[in-house]
Amino acid sequence: MNALPCTIYVSFAGALLALLAGSRSATLARVVALATAVTALVMTLVAAVHFVPAAGLQTLVDRPWVDSLGVRYHLAVDGISLTLLVLTGIAATAGVLFSWNIGERTGEFFALFLALIGGVYGVFLSADAFVFFVFYEIAIVPKYFLVARWGSTNREYGAMKLVLYSFAGSALVLAGLLWAYAAGGGKSFAVSDLAAAALHFSRLQQLGMFGLIFLGFAVLAGMFPFHTWAPTGHVAAPTAASMLLAGVVMKLGAYGCLRVALPLFPVGFAYWQPVIGWLAVAGIVYAGVIALVQDDFKFVIGYSSVSHMGFVLLGLAAANVRAVSGAVLQMFSHGIIAGLLFAVVGRMVYERTHTRKLADLRKMALYRRLPFAAGVFVVAGLASMGLPGFSGFPAEFAILIGTWKTSPLWAAIAALGVLVAAAFTLRVIQVSFFGTVTATTEGPELPPLPPITLAERAGALLLIATTTLIGLKPDLLLDWIVPSLQSPMFQSVLKGGGS
Amino acid sequence: MTAGGTTLASALAGEAALVAGALAVLAFDLTGARNWAAGARWRAATTLGGVAVLVALTLVWRVGAAGPAAGGSFMLDALGTASRAGILVLAGLTLALTNGARRLRHPAEFVALVLLATTGLLVMAVAQQLLLAFLALELASLSLYVLAGFDRTRPESAEAGLKYFLLGGLSAAFLLFGFSLLYGLTGSIEFTAIAAGLAQPGLSPLLAVALVMILAAFGFKVAAAPFHLWAPDVYEGAPPVAAALVASASKLAGFTLLVRLLWPGLGAVAAGSGLPGWLPVVALISAASLLLGNFGALAQSNLRRLLAYSAIAHAGALLLGVMAAGAAGPGPLFYYAATYGLATVGAFGVVSVLDQAGVGPGITDLAGLHRRSPLLAGCLFVFVLSLAGIPPLAGFVGKFLVFAAALRLGGLHSPAGVLAFAAIFLSAVALYYYLGVLKAALVTATTPDQETCITVPVSAAVTLVAAALLLILLGLLPSALLGLFS
């Protein structure tokens, strides 16, 4: 358990090492990055094995940091953060494997990648709002350089849009946090202390502070209509960055909503709840429909991420234990599945065919030329549609059931979104890989594509194994998540809702 | 008188060391180093100057008991000591960067002027009396005017010096006029006596005029809108090392003096609500600086002009710290000003090295810097992100401290709280132009004619790395500086 804070330090140290190693040889930088990611992953898994589920946060480190503000360097873990820490470890490892082929300024790439990962670990471990915010912003800047330097289509625009949306969101969060801190007498940034102080705030203050902080985080979570950075950014990003952005970084936003905004301001949440619910539902359906008509392979996946993150926000808006535990499970599940989808699109297909136009891919008979990629994509697509046996199913199911208790209408419309997701996923599977099933005679004329590498196979298998394992046995994670939601922190906002 | 004399001597020991250093530099250059090559003369002058700064640093650090000194002319408190130490560190870094600035002629004169300017800034940081404050300000300003115009090979430098001098002279006139009105109203030139004399409710018209005059003069000194017009031209035209001093140490001293003058001296000027009467004026200047600085910077294509507009925006945020200093103490303001100065000296240091290598002045000229000099690119990365307020760098903590202090003045019901919100949202705008600089330096590929490597002089490399490390360290351990004030 005490090794968890080291995930942060190991990642930052790995970033420095990768930078130094990169000036000598690219392979060395790759090895350093992989070793770092795997070390951190092993640390989270060891911690997970020894984890005893309980209500409330279990402190790992707690020491004074900035005395004049009352800030403490307080790291703690509970079932929710542990789930997301494991996700981060897996996504980071897979991300390194899928960026094995980065040949240009390799050291710098992995340094930024690992710095981003270190920030993400830090966010998931923070129990003090100041520390949380520091790590949250550390995770923003590397994104810009990853996308702007190693990205593709319209990368500088996509990178700037991505970072400015994130940073504008974090400015809203900062404003809300400082407001709450000042109104509470300015003694402490500990989430529990802020929550205690918030009990005495006026209704108007609660509405304002919750609005600022939730909106700020929700921008990063891709909430409709503030989601437009996500598809552009994900498409522009290099594969590993898309995997991380959609897989982990969007979760930072949702996690911030759950960990900071909800417990701090129950009154504010009660006021905004209908708005959030409707926006989440709108995002699910809207992004799904947009994904249905895209002609760029990666944009389909980009919009599907927005749609799936809508389920997370819907789970939070429903505010009962079942829905919220489903939302956390969905964060994990989508992190894995989105990583897999982006890996196939960005790394396996685009790096070989150099096109992402569905119209071009249709003629390429990829199911025969890249059978492994086709197989992985079919599995990922099925998982993404929420088929039983994969992690998406228990997650979205729990969200829908929980939502039904709060608002049957939301649940009904969101269920429609599941159908739309099935439609765009099946369409993209069919068009991109099985476009020329009938024209078998065309086959021999097409030149062979470079074979799928070992690193890609390893990464894909890691992600598939994870989504299947959780799909078959979701209790592995729910046994951590549900007790955490019984903590007094969440009791003020969550209703029982059949846990 | 003898007791006062010794107190004065020990209170001003640091300043004395600097003046002696300045004279020694001049004397050595005229005698011993007369026939040396330019490089050796630069080395000798900057080394002597650096020694003087180090001696002054130990002297101001070991200054005696806190409290008023020399009959109340000086205030040797935590703010004074911290501010003087900060000014000396920033001046020392500037000198170390100067060592590489071969384009300038007359090394001894340059270094001596830097030391004299620093002397004035040090006195500003502890002055507790109108006349002394004005003299210190003039000593610093006159030296800085000459430094701004020091590069005789470029007409822009002469333009910068002239502009700075003319507008600076005007602002000095305003300041003197304001001071004389204050003296006329209270019959004293000491801050404490002025505060006592003004300690009745209501704002007389004469006092209002004096306040506006004084604030306008300080607005000029710290490059706050609408008194900022000199800043872009001076930052662009002056030798980069001179601009570094203007933007860093001079700003730190200016804000220290301003907060001393406004809080203990004029803090009692109540306008009925218990708030000082100058607060609305400062709030207006702060709002104007935040808006104009941030939006003005968006349009810049020249790195130095961009730094100037960013300086204007930071002046707006620092004025928030001035407003909050009454309740929160000077800690946040000092931390912000000192770390801002550090990042700015670093940024201008990079500009200076690039200037030597013939790179610039446009932001797009930075293209491929990551390949041409990874060291410069890495340092610039740290400095610019600290200016943008990204954690874990010191600029973030400074921003956080000042905004938290401003919001604690009364939440969103006070002008300071509203301004803090505005400043937070404008920081997203600021990130856009800061990232534009970093994009050019770190992302954009080299064009064929830029393939040559840039050689960084050893002294400049060490200085830049030290400044960058200091920014990281202070960001991770802010209590190291803030502890001085508790």
C-alpha cells in the first residue's frame, strides 16, 4: 500500500531518465519508458492485492506543504482511486507498447508521456484540493507538446484547442476552489475540511461554486456541449496520446466531479442535477449520431468516446450508489476499450495504410491483410457496444439501472444511445475491415502491409484480457468501489439506491 | 547622533558595498585593465561586480534587529530584508548574464551602472520617508535610463533610452508633486507621521489629487496600464540584460516601496467603508493592466514585446497583491514579485544569448531551438511556463497565493475578489501566447538555414540553469520564501 505514492515519483524520474536516454539511443529511451510504466503498474497491482476495502480514504502520506495557506501534501487512496490507478498503469503500459515505433525525438516523446502519467497518478492519489489541482495542471501541458509535435491531421490546431479547453476548465476549477477556500475562512484545502466549511455557505454560494468546479471538470470529461475539443484533439494526437487522452485524461475530469464537486456542495449539486443529467443524455445521443455519419475512422472513435463519457456523467447525475459505482466502472472500462480502439485505428491501421478515410479503407480488404488488427477491432467494437462478457456491459447496465431510479426518462433515452453506439460501431467495423468481402478476386493485387509487431500484439492482448476479465467478474472492482461510496463524504449526495 | 550614525552605517552597509564595488570596477578598468582585450575586461568587470553583490547580500542578510532604523528613515523588517536579498539575487543573475553580452562596449561603465541602479533599488526597499524614497527612486531610474540606451550600435537602444528617460522624468515630476501635497497636508515626510496625520475619515480633494499623482507615478514605474506605453519599446530596444534588470529587480523594489507607502502610510485614508480610499484607483489600474497586458500580448510577434505585455499583465496581478497586503501581509506579493523577476531575468537571459548569436527578434525565429541548443530551449520552457503559472513552478504558487489573498478580502463582494476571478480566467488567454513561444522553440522544425548550433557562454549557461532550478525548487518548497514572513 505504501508503494502507491512512488508511482508518481517513479513516473517523473522515468521521464527525466527517458529524456537523458533519448539523447543516446531511441531504443534505450523506449526501454526506460516501458520499465517505468511496468514498474508503476506492478506497484498499483501489489497495492490492489493488499487493499482492504473500507468506507473513506486511507491516508498514505500527510505532511505540511505550504503552511501559510494551510496546504498539506496529503495522498490517500480508496476503492475509487485504486480502480483508476490500476487503469492508469495498464493504459500507460499499453501506450508505451503502441508507441514503440516513435522514431523522432523518442526521448522527449517518452519524457512528456511519462510526465503526463505522473500527473495522472498524482491526481488520483490526492486528498488535498491544492495537491489535486497541482497534479491536474501538470497533466495538461505535456498534452500540448505530444499532440503538436508527434500528431497528425491539423495537429497544431488540435493541440492548442485541446489544451486551451483543458486550461480554461481548470481556470474555472481554480476560481471555484479559491472562492470556497476564501469563504470558508482560508484555513485548509483538505477536501474534508472544505466540505465541512461548505455546510455554512449560502445557497447562492453553493450554486456558484459547484457550477464553476463541476463545469471546469466536466469540460475535461467531454460534457456536451463542451466536448468539441475531444474529437479534434484525439484525432490530431499520436496513437499513444489518443489512448491516454480518451482513456485516462478524460477520466481526470469525471474523477474531479466525483471527488471534489459532488461531496463539497450537495446543495449546489441538487440544483444543477437536472441540467447535468440532460446534458449527459444529450451528449450520449448527439455524439453517437455524429459518430454514425463520420467518414474518418478516427473521428468515429473520437465521438464514440464523448458518447461513452456521457454515460459516466449520467451515472454521476443519477446520484445513487448503483449508478455512481457504474460510472466508476465505466471510467475503467472505457479507459481500456478506448485505448484498444485508438490503438487499432492510429497504430495498426493508419501507420500502415496512411489513410483513415473510410471510403479508402473500404477498398483495402483489411480483414485479410491485417487479420490480427481486424480481430482486435471486432473484439474492441463488441466490448464498446456493451456486449455481455466485456467490461462495458456491467458498467453501462449498472448506470442505466441506477438512472432509472432517479429518472426513467433519462434511462430510456440513454438506452437509445446504446442502440446508436451499436449502429456506429457495427458500421465502422463493416466498412473499415470487411468492405470488400465479396470482391475476393481483388486480393492478390494488393501489396502486403508490414506485419503487426510483437509490441502491438502484447499491448492489444493486455487490454483485451483486462476488459474480458472485468466483464466476466466486475465484482473485482465493484468490491472496491461500492464500500468507498458508503463513506460519509458521499452520503450527503448519494441516495442508497440498492447497492 | 553618534548612535544614529552607527545605525545608519550598519543599515546601509549593503548599499555602501555596492557603491564601493562600482567605484572599484571603474577604477580597475581605468588602471589595471586598460589595455586588456574586450573579453578579459568584461570578465574582470563582471567578476568584481559579482563580488560586490555577494558582499552586499551577506551584509543585508545579517542586518541587525528588525524595526525602524536611523531615526525612522528606514524600516528593516522581514519585507525589507527579503526584498533586498531578492533584488541582489536578481541583480547578480543579471550581471552573470552580462558577461556574455559582448556587443556592448564599455564594460566597466555598464557594470558600475548596474551596481548603482541596484543601490537605489535597495534603498527603495527599506525607505520609510518620502524624500529618501524619491532619491532612491531617482538614483535607480537615472542609472536604468542610461542602461536602456547603452547599446550604441543600435538606434532602437537610443530610442528606448530616450523614451524611458522622458516618460520617467514626467512620472518623477508627478511623484514629487504628489509627495509635496502629502507633505503640505500632514507636515511630515515620514510614513508613520503621515499615516497619523491622515487618520481621520473622509478623503479631502487635495489628498485625492496627491493619491492619483503618486499612483500614476508608480503605475509608470511598474509598467501598469494605462502608464505602460514605454514598456514594449524599452524592452524591445534596450540591451536584453538591461531590460532584464528593468523588468525584475526594479519591479520588485517598486512594489515593495508602493506597498510600504500605501499600507502603513496611506492605509488610514478611509472612504467611509473602512477600505482605503486608494483602493478603487488601484483596482482600476490593475483591471486595465490585466486586460491590456493579456490581450495586447496576443498580437505580438516579437519575443521581447511579448515579454513586455506579459509584464504589464503581471503588474496587474501584482497590484492585486498590493490590495491584499493589508490583510494577508506582504508575503504573497513578495513571493509573486520575486519569482516573477526570476522567470523574467531567465527569459531575457535566453533572449540575450540568442541576440549574441544573431537569432531573433521574432518569435518565429526561435524555430528549431530545441535542436540548435537544447539547453536554451529547456531553460526557456521552464521560464515561460513559470510566467504562465503552471505547477510545479514558482509562478503557479505565486499566482495561487495572490489570488487566494485577494479573494479573502471579501469574496466576490470586493473589487479585489472580482479582479482575482478575472485574472484567473485571463490566465487561460495568457497560456495561448506563452504556448505560442514554446511552440516555436520546441515544436517547429528547423529550416535549412538554421541548422547551425548556438553556442552558449559558460557563465550564461550556468546562470540560466541556476535560475531554472531555483524556479522549480521554490515552486516545490514555497515555504522556504514564505517562512521569512511568518
